[in-house]
Amino acid sequence: MSSGGLELPPGDSGHEGGPADAPGSAPPGAPAGGVAAGAVSLAGGPAEAGGIRAGAELDWSTEAWSEVRTRAQRAGRAYIWLNLIEQRLRSVVGAVLRPIYEPVHGGDDWVVAAAGPAGQEWVQRAVAVREVSRRKGYLLDQADDNVLSFLTLPQLRELMVQHWPCFEPYFDDRREIELALDELEVTRNVVSRNRALSRPVLEQAERASARLLDVLGGGAGSPAADRLPIDAVEDLVGDRYADVISVHPDRVRLQRQLPAEDLFGGARRLDAIGIGLNLLVQNFSGRRLVRLTEAGCRVRLLFLNPASSAVKRRERELGLRKGELSRSVEMNILHVRRVRAGLRDPSRFEIHVFDETPRFTAYLVEGQSSGIAVVQSYLRRARGMESPVLVLRGGGRGVPKDADHGLFTTYREEFESMWEDSRPVS
């Protein structure tokens, strides 16, 4: 009986009902190259008659390749988060428990002692795996030649829970740490067995990981302060894409991931250039702009002059009625002028217009510790809502070392140049 519950023919050719009687089997005395007596016939093997092609289909369709890529991308993201969490927890456990147990037990025996009778089984297994890794040359870094490096995430958690009084002076909420590790356990189980990881589970794992890293002192700061938190993948491979952190086919998809409130809320400096700046004017209320400026944000808005010939050319490109785009820009300028008029210090809110051919729209937003930019090039027949969008990271953590040559800096310099050549709106 096979593991799948199927009955296999016995290997004895003399047994009644053996392979000699099975359909498709070679008769006794068959020439070399035929099916040997006693061999098990595999389902789906080559057909003998009728010219029908049988057997396993080894090729992957386009849909299968797409599914495999999706699985690999999700598993890769999850693995990086889990790797960071395990390294961070290992470091915390070692920093807290080593000074307590090592002076008494010495060497790596301190880990065995810390595990105690309750953890004797899994810590001994870690010791055995370490010895095997030593013999087979799997230890590529001497820093990993210790028992602590061979403990899994649940085992590190168990050490932390067993010795919580030792960790309590450093962390306020044990329950928060345990809940975050509970949320990660499903993802860890799926990734370790190379099974499909759904998007909701991945997103839950990423949130739990970011929260846990922050609690353990390895986070990237408050998401509210940075508006778009730096994630593990961006932090590790961001230099591959300079300072571009995401690309969207149009502004609708951008705003699903990065709403205007998340983009502009909490800004300390906001510079924007474009034709009508609809992303800001139509998606961020005037009251919110007033509160943002009164809280200390400095705003500079650079619109295309609604009376310029460039507006008329753009209207023709988009197939708009004469004056339609010009009136739209005028209305946006009037709106931000009213916002400026309501401020105690209007000098912190500047409005200019330019007369050159518009080449792009850009929102350069800088907070306390990092910056972010949303940039769109103007396409000849597409409105701004329909144009591709780049999101750039500027300043702070997670930005490549050569960020001075990144796109954020390029668009910042272009904005400053255009601002110098523009005219203020009274």
C-alpha cells in the first residue's frame, strides 16, 4: 500500500495478478529495453497505442510563471523581515542573558544553562546542528560559531519569556512583543516550507515586524514622522533603484497607497511645481493647509502662468476647449491665495508662476528626518491623473550613499532653478 493509499503490484512475477497480468506490462521473456517483470507501472506513462501523447506536462504557462514570480516576491519580502527580526532578537537575548549566565557557566554553556530543564531538548538539538555544521564546513562566518546562532525564532522567544524579569527593565510591554511574534509565526511557517503566502498575511507580517523592530530598538522611526515608512526591502536593496522607491502607472493607484494626508501631513517643508498642482489643491483641504503652515511648515507653490502661451499649447494637446485649462489653473491659484490670506505669517506661504514650457510636476516634501517626492512627467495626450508617477526618497535613513546623484536631488535643483526665474503672485 503506497502513502497515497494506492495498491501497488507485488514484485514477485510468479504471484497471481502480478505484473505479467497487468495491462501494459511486458510478457515474460520480453527483450531487453522492455518493461522488466515486477516493475511498477507509473500512471500517466507513455501510451502504447492510438498515438495519444501522455505523460507529465513539464512546461509552465505564462499564468504559471506569473504565479511563481508572485510567490517568490512575497516569500522574499517575508524572509527579509523574518531575518531581521531573528537577528535583532538574537542580539537582544545575548546582550541581556550572556552577562548573567556566562560568568558562571562560561563558553556556550551559558545558553544551555539559560534554557534550563524546560528547553533542554531544543537547546541540545541546536548544539548537535552546530557540530554538524562545523564538520561539513557550513559555518562561513566565525561570528556564527555559537549555539545562540542556531536557535530559531520560537526558541529565542522562549528564552525571553522564561527570563522576562531580566528583560523588563528594557521593554515596557511584554504582551505587545508576544502578540507581534504570534503574528509572525504563520508567516515563518509558510516561508520555511516554501508554500504560498497571501498578500494579507504578508502585509500583517510586515506591520508586525516593523512594530517589533521599533519596540526592540531597531526600528526606522515613527511612520507618522516619515509619512512613508522605510521597509526592509527598500532599506537593503534600495541602491539598485537609486532613490526611487515605487512606481505607479497613474495617480489613482498612487493615491491608494499614498493618500494626500500621508504625503503632506506633518511636512516641515513643501515645494511644488506643475501646471495646476491638483494633487495638493484638490486633495488637501484649505483648512489643513492653514494648520500645516501654522505648525511650522514652509510652503512654496509654483504654478504655470494661466495667461501664458504654454497653457494654450497644453489645451490643444489635451483636446480641451479654449480657456478651459487656464480657468482651472486660475481657480487653483485663487484657492491657495485665500489660504495664504488666512495665515498669521503669510511670508511662510509663497506663490509664484512661471512662463516656460511645463516639463514635469513635482511635490517635494521634507519632514523632520526624511523627505519624499512625487514626480510626474507630462505626456503629450494624457492628463496628469493618467500619467506615470515616481515616488522618491530624499534624506534620512534608507537613502543610498550616492543620494546626491539621485533623482530627488535632480528635481530639487530643477525646482530651485525654476523658482529663481519665476514671478510672485500678489
